[in-house]
Amino acid sequence: MPTDLSDERVDHRFKGLPPDADGLTVGELAAQRRSLFTGGFTTPVLALSAESVEHNLRALEEYAERHGLAFAPHGKTSMAPVLFRRQIEHGAWGITAAVPHQVRVYRAHGVDRIFLANELVDPVALRWLSAELDAHPDFRLVCYADSVRGVELMDEALRAAGARRPLDVVVELGAGEGARTGARTEAECTAVADAIAATTTLRLVGVAGYEAEVPGADGDTVRGWLRRLTGLAAAFDKDGRFAAELDEIVVSAGGSAWFDAVADVFAEIPALSRPVLKLLRSGAYVSHDDGQYREKTPFNRIPEEGALQPAFRLWSQVVSRPSAGQAFTNAGKRDAAYDLHLPEAQVVRDARTGEIRPADGVSVTGLSDQHAWLRTEEGADVEVGDWVGMGLSHPCTSFDKWLLIPLVEADGTVVDYVRTFF
């Protein structure tokens, strides 16, 4: 049964939370509706905008509906069951995972449809998965296969486990030479499909891949690769390679940078022998960001289709102002994503008045483990004690630094908490 995270006790494990909240449950603390700024929270503290998260959930739900897409957002972005539940409430078919541990987290919190975007060859994980599938008839998992050897290992482990239900697999088409995983050619994909057909433990249900790995990805090359993927599905169907008892054929692609191209090409899929589950996997949309996906979101190309809003804001406190051109806050690499871009100083909350103003003339130039280095231009209004609110780039390396994240309304009221499981 899903765990009720509201019953978890607040304590020292959760950085940034009010010390006087120790011993309260998360639900009790949320019910107090404390202010992020005056309710006892300590810096650094990462917050998610309640309004922006809700906006983003609706935006992708509506986009998927308009384009006839099913949606399995990648859960590795947040590893937050409370967000998984809301994504499913907003129309998600299921949740995508990358590794077996994530599947176990999803199952512990009641996710019944999981798309595992990797070839699974670990015999221990396959034994656990086989038992989970056999014990829960309503549970469905689909995973990648991209090699004959991988198929052999899956089959061997599942036979040793005495699997009663076959494992659903999609053949992964690689995005090109030098890209990440996936069989590189249609001939190699066909060899994988033949190996699957030779087993009783695996069932071929579709094809999949990841278009952002196309070398030199642009609109033309991405769409060209996507047409190879849909063409592979059509060829497999024509040749009768999909399991006879299938109700639908799975065709899956779509990260957070090219879902417009996925929608365009998936709309071209010809009628096959069975309905097609056109499965999009974008995950970063739920929080969006102030860097990587602000630059790469397809909504920049198709503004008439909607927009996403950055939901993260990292608050840290100025702890040193050693010169007119420099200041330091108490958030660093332990707290902020920095693999793609440094944080962006956006606002300053005045320690004397509580006023929040734009962080004019303030920029982040570097991160130490526990310090942000700020450059302060002439006239920048920052002093020791002020809070600096920063936007972050790359959600996948922002969520994973925080176990419990306040969900905050525009006026600073904390209305809930997002628990992560990395």
C-alpha cells in the first residue's frame, strides 16, 4: 500500500526546516501554514512555487491531450511520490524510471504503470520484478531491450525465477553512432526482436528511444530519427513481430527538449494492426527551471501552445560582504544544481524590512561546497543578513539535493512539502 508521507516525523534529516518543528509530522507542519520567511525556516532552503507546479502540470496535460499523446513523465527528475500522484491525477498514463531502485520506490508508493527506459539485466532486480508482476496482476512494467545478449540475460534470470508473467519489452533504437544506448541499426533491432520471440519470458510490445541524443540534434535531424523509429514500429507490425495477444503497440520517445517534434512525427504514424500508445516521457516540465529548460523548452518554438513556469527558488543568506564588489551566501554545491549552469540571483529579501526587490547588480560567479560567490556591481543593495533568492538550472540535479522541499504560495505561505527518495 502507498505510504502516507504526511505521517513522517520532521527532524534533523531535513535541512532548512524550522528547528521547533522537530517531532511534528509533515502533515501537522503543513497544516500550520507557516511563512517561509518568518516561520522559523533556516537558510539555505529550497522552495517550490505551488502556483507554478500546478500551472506546469496543467500545461503538459493539455498539450498531451491536444496531440493524442499518452504521457509517462520521467520520475527520476524529482523522485517525489507526491508529484507522481499529481502527475497521474493530471492524466499521466504512468511514470518512467531509469533503474530498478526507482521502480521499487514507485511500487512502494502505489504506481501501477511503469516504463523502465533502460535494458534490465541484473538477475537480482529481475527476480524481484518477476515476483512483483506475479503477485500484482494490475501492475504493468515495460522495459527496453537493445541487444541480443541483454535478451539472453533477461530470459535466463526470469526462467530461473520461475516467472509466470512475461515481461513486456520495447526494442530501443539508438539515436546514432556515438549516442547513448540503443541498437544502432534497424537490422540490429530486428535481431533483438527475433531473440525476444525465441523466449517465453519476454513479450515484444513496441519500440522506443530518446531523440535528444541524436548527434547535432536540430529540428530536421530529430524528426528524421523519429521517422526511423515510427518506421521500425510499422515494419515490425507488418512482419507480425508483436505479440498476438496485444491490445496496443507502444511507440515511445520524448524528453523535455523535443516533445514538439515527437508530437509532429507521432501524428504521422499510419494505421497499424492495433491501436498505438504514443508515449511521451518528458519529466523536467513539472518544475521547469531558470537555465537549461528555459532555453530548450519546445514552447519557445511553439508559444501558441502554452508555456512553462520555473518553480524552483533557492533562498540563502548573505553571511559575508568583504568588499564592495563581493558577497557570499551560505548555499553551495550541496544545495544547488551546478552541472549545467550556475544559479541565477533573482531577488533580495531585505533583512531589515522584509521587502523583496530585484537582485539588480548581483550575479553568482561560483560555488564552493557551502558558499555561493556573488559579484556585486556598484550600487548593488546587498548586506549581511539579507536573503538572496536564486533560480536554478537542471531540475534533475536540483531535486536530488533535498529530502523535503516546501511547496510555497506566492505570498510565502508554505502549504505542503515534497518528499524525495533518491
